[in-house]
Amino acid sequence: MAIVALVIAAVAVGIGLSAITGLGRPSPASLDPGQVAARGSPSFVPPSQPVASSGTPSAAPIVSPPPSSSAAPSPTPVPTPKLVAAPLDGVLVAPKVAAQHPIAVMVDDLSPARPQSGFDSASVVWQAPAEGGIPRYMLVFQETIPKLVGPVRSARYYYIAWAAELRAVYAHAGGSPQALQTLRLKGSGQLVYNADEFRWGNSFWRVTNRFPPHNLYTDGRHLRGIARSVGAKDQAVAAPWSFAPDLARSLRPRGGRIEMGYLANHIRYDYDWQTNTYLRSVTGEKGQIDASTGTRVAPKNVVVMLMKFGPLNDGSHKHRLEAQVTGQGTAWIATNGTTIKGTWRKASLTAPTQFFDGVGRQVVLTVGQTFINVLQTGSAVTLKAGSPPPPEPVRGALIPN
């Protein structure tokens, strides 16, 4: 009995000491899992490996582990940007680019002005007689912002009529009395937006490696700035012509040439079937280039228009001309290596100049740049057709040794 009593007393003392040493020690349930791990308490065991207990639930919280996967997450697909045809040349561009307001710039064509800058970026290039028949260019930019444009020269009424087809921003340096009067009255968007160098001088500058007046230049960034300042908003532009992709290489003719002349300036286009372009040459240059890019001038389409020109009789002695820009007349349209004779038509000052074949169907141009050469009625135009493309070999045919 004494021995039993001693055993009972020892057990009681052990229980009491255990209770005393447990006082002040936080239970695992009172700590978050991070604290438990930091303080050396039992590590977290996933639910799939339960903590052994003596029949009572564990006080430690049950936390599910983060899901794991050996497979990498699928990348978010990048949507293909929607492209639309630019209105003046049919080139596929973003809708925002296709809505940029057209800008037309008058460019010199006297020999001291060559080689000029800006051709490579223009969607359309017009060329027509100016003083005494010496030609001048009007470069029209839409989706491409040119690096450099010039030399910039003065305005003429019939160029305003062509720019009015697009209500373009019309950049120039002065002009004939007739042109300046038109711009004063209708140069705030009625016909065009007037961008005269005399008003926007900070957007033009003179280079030192050429003699005036053949040294006035601007660029696309400044021209776009003028467009914003004059209120020429970017918006949908009506396409004046229809476009189609290049003819297949195997169907293109080999060679071919178009020649014409202005006063002191002979123009020649040689068709290159491999690029489906017309390599342009002018008097004094074996091959015309864009001075700002060093690229050969080579449009996809060439149009030659015959139009009535006559003396302007504006009181000056500069032999300025006026032209019958509305109505219709003879035209030659060259695209994909083939030239057809048809007509040009322009119903009103702001209506587009359009081109038709011999039976009155509107001509479809090739996607890309178009050069329009306007000549005095009766001017000579020389055409040389290319040779037909070689026949394609018949599939499966035996080729002789």
C-alpha cells in the first residue's frame, strides 16, 4: 500500500509540473503559419499528410498549398492589326494612317533644283507646265511622312484645282496673283488649306548648298504641324481611283518605254518587269533620284494627260499660263507594263480627275505611286510597247537535251 501511494503521488506531481511549464507558451492555433515556422514550432504539413494525434483534432490551421503545374502558361495571343487600303495609292496601312489629311507641296523643276527631295514618299505626283511651259511638280503626301521636301516653289491656280480634289493642305512659297487671290478667298478649307511659306515661315528653311530661289525646303513633321494649325483634321479620305495588286511576274511584258517633252525638260519612263515599276529619267539625269533617300524615282502607274493651256495675261511679263482643268481630254494610262489610250474627266473644280479606257470603263491602277504628266494639247507622246512575256513551260513536258 505504501508503494502504491508513492506512485500516485509521483504521477500527481508530474501532471502539475506539466501544467505549470505550459503556462505562457502560445498555442499553435494562436499564431499564423508564418510565425509558427519562424519560431521553430512544428512545420506546416499538407492535409494529405495529417499530423498524428491521440484522437483529438490538431489545433494548427489547415492551409491548402498553392497549385503547381509543370506546364508554362499559354501566351496571350496578340491580335493582328486591321489594315485598310490607303486612299491615294491602295497600299495597306493602319486605319489611323489611312485617315491622315493629304498634303500637297509645290516643287521646283528647273535644272538648278535637281535632284529634288520628297518623291519617294509621295502617293501621287503631278507635273505640268508653269512659266513659259517650264514644268513644275506638285507632290501629294498622305500615309507617308517625308524626310525632306523641296525645293518649294510658288502656287498656280490649276495646281490648286488638283489639290482641291482632296481639300489638301497646300504648301507653297507665294504664287501668281490668280492663285493667291483664290487662296485668300477659299484657302481655309473651302478648296484647300493654305500653307504659304510667307505665313508659316518657321516651318520652311533655306539650305546653303543651293542658290535661291532653288533652296527652300520643308519636311513632313513641319507640314503635319501646319495641318493641325490650319484645322485640317484627319478623317476618312474618299479614294479617287481603284487599285489592284501587281500582275503576276510571268504575265508581265518585257521592256517598254514612254517619252514626252516639256520646255527644256525631256521625260522618259522605262518599264522594269521585275519590279513592275516605270524607271523615270529627266533631262540632265541618267536616272532621276530622290535626293533625300537616294532612291530611284519609279512609280507603279504613269498617266499622260493632254490639256488646253494658254497665256494667263495677268499683267506680268513672266509668261504664266492658265489651263482648262475641268471637262475631258485624251489620256494614256500605263500600268503593269501595258499602256492604253483613253480619256481623263473632271466634272468640277473639286471633283476627282478620273481615267477611262477606250470604251468608257474606269481604269484600275496598280497599288502604289502614280505619276501624272499634264501636257499641252498637241504635245508629242512616244510609246514603245514591250515584248510579250515568254510562254510558261507545260508541266510534265519533256525538255530536250
